[in-house]
Amino acid sequence: MGAEVIIAGGMGQMAVGLFQQNGIQVVLGAPSMEPEAVVKGYLEDSLAIGDNLCDH
């Protein structure tokens, strides 16, 4: 058992590629809020996703 989805505000392309190569979905642009609220929003399909906050 392992992670199936990674939710982050931002992430570099190399890290994104590594997760994807291992079958892990990457969700970028998550808002800065309590982790429980982020997960709840994702599971309810109501999480407001913005731009990837990583600039490298």
C-alpha cells in the first residue's frame, strides 16, 4: 500500500515526473489551508486548484 495521489501547492517538473513514473497522480496548485480541508475538498471534487506555485 502506498500513495496514489500527491496534492501540493507547487512542485518542480523533475519531482512531478518521478511521481508519475511510479503511477502516482500529481495535483498541483492546491491552496494553503489545513491538510484535512484539502483532502476533504479533493475527495468531494470541490478543491479550488490554481497555478503550480513552484517556479523552477
